Amino acid sequence: MLTAEIGHPPTPHTPPRVPCPLSRLPLLGLAQRIARHSDRQALHEFHNERTPFRRSHGSRMRFVEFLSLLRSVSARERPTELVDRAHDLTLDKFMRLPAESSARDAGEGERGRLGIDCRRYFLAFSEAVNGNGKGDELWDELTAANVLQNFVSRHFRLSLYECLRSTDRTRYVWRVNGSEVTVLMPRGIAGSQRRAWLQAHVPNPDLSRPGGRDRIQVIIDESLGTQSFHSLDADDGPLHLDGACEPAFDPWSGTSDVSMAGLAEAVANEKAANIDAQRTAIRALGPSKLRKLVLEIFAELSNGTYSGQTIAKRHGLSPPTFSRFAGLAATSWKDTDANGPRIPDLWANTAYVLTMDPVFMEVVDAMGLLGVVNASARQARTARKGGAR
């Protein structure tokens, strides 16, 4: 969890500061006042006077309005009760400023029961922005607003996962490679199906590796995030599972909404199903190994252990081949024609899958990234029609 070093009042020897009107402070300055000085007036200024969030067409929004947008688009594919809880949790993360007396008088054991402290989140935001300025006030403010919008979006998503993990879950002990790991899984998946699901969806489990246990829970949460709220036999669920624990929807049909939780599965299945359209070295892996490769890439990106070089070596791929397939470095995105950068195959396909989801596209539009996603999707569509390269 994010922690913060809360600032202390100035000593009697500190020269008095000349007050600066809050309306003239940049976003970074407001965040620092909130995080380091528990400034309630700065918190009021941030929430009631500032509109740093925006849609792609230029309209500005306050924090509560942007959070309501995230809630409304998320509620289209998730239970309302869950989304409301995540909304309220995120609201607390950026609004709840505990009373000074409570924080000062609480003992070490009691301090953990005080709840969320918004100073920690404003401190994390200010640290993410600090040091990236160019000395241009307008440019720096726009940069801070962009970082803030992504920061709030990420914490809303984390709030959803936190609420999911506390809802309708039971523990399951998975015995793998001579070790055991306890995970939380939806009640809707029977005990006899759980082991099979984990074997099919968790590539290369290594409990001895740092973060290896957390990685397994991340895969479960992202793949089955909405599963616990839908019957396994329901045809209209976002992640309907059959006996083999495989997604039953066709992500290329244009009729199924692709939830963020099922993104890795959708892309992996598409790649395996259209293996003849892949590059020669990737095609040589075969459908099963290709699917495993894609799931592994997404899993390691999710838990922060991603290393393209390590994954390429593990699957017997040369660095250039892996770079063209799923490179993240700038050298992987090369200009090949007048249409601009050539996006690595996996990310172009990912963008194409995501364009099938109207909820995702509305969020993309709100964040001003619609053109980037559509350009990537067009590349994947062209490559798919053209066959193997």
C-alpha cells in the first residue's frame, strides 16, 4: 500500500511563509499542500474549484464528475453494487483527511483502523509528477493533469479488484511443482474445476520467484473478475466458461463485449486460432505454445515482472523476432511507411480486440486516445487480411 511521510508544522525558528492564494497554485502545489501539511483548504480547492480531468472533445471535469464517468461505464459490465463500492472507496482515497487529533493520539495498533488517508495518494501523485517539469507553467500543468487522470483511473481499477476480492470468494490450496499456494477464487467454480483452470491459465508457475505467488492471484482477479457474479451456465455472461474452462465467446464476431478481465484470454485465443497469419518464427511455436506465450506476456506485465528478453529466451525466440511480436522499447515501433510507426503485432491485435468493447472505447475517448487505438486496430485488421508475413 502507498505510504506517505506526513510533514510537521514549522519550528519557531522557521521564518513565516508568505501565503500564496490557493487559486494560483498549480496542481502539484495543491497536492503537496494536502500531502505534507494536511491543508483542508487546499483539498477544498482541488475538489470544488479545479477541473483537471477532460474528455477528448475538450470539456473539463472535476474529480467527482470524472469518477462518476468511470463508475457509469464500468457499471455496464459489472454489478452495480460492486461498482458503487469501488466508487466510494476511490472517493475516500482522494477526499478522506483524518482529523489531526485522531492520527496523533492513535497507538500503533489502532492507527491501522483509522481507514484511508488521502494524503498518501496525493503524495504518490506529487512524486510521480515532481521532476518531470520543463519550467513552462502551462506545459507542466497539462502534464500534471494527464498524470492525475491516469492515476485516478488506475486507483479506481484497483478499488474494483479490492472489492472483488472481498466478495463471494473462497480459499483454494493449489499444489504445484512440489509447493503450495493459497488463492482466492469465485464460488461459482467448483473445486474439481479449479485445478484444471489454474493449470490452463497460469503459465510457468514458479512459487520460489519473487512475486510468484502474487502473480497467480493477479491472473485470477483479471481473468475471473466478473465471473463470480454470473452463472457458469449463463449464455449472456461476459466470461461464460464451458467444461474445459475456455471462453465461449468469439472476440472477432463484433457482437460480444470484451471485458478488460478477459482481454488476455481473447487476444491469446485469437492469436492461436489465426496462427497461419503469424510470422514464420511465431508460427513455428504451434497454437498451444503461442497461446501460452501471449498469456505469459500479459501476466508478467500485470504483476510487474515483465522482461521481454527473459520471455524470448524461455520460448526460444530471437530478440528481433520477439521485438517485432511484442516489443515495448521505442526501437520496436519503427517507421516503415507514410502511415507512421509499425506497432508490434501483439499490441496491434490487442487494440483491435479492445475496439470491440464500447465501454473501453468510451473511456479511451474520454482520455483522448481514440486516434491511437483506432490506428493500431487498422494495422491489425490489414495484417489479418494479408495472411502470413
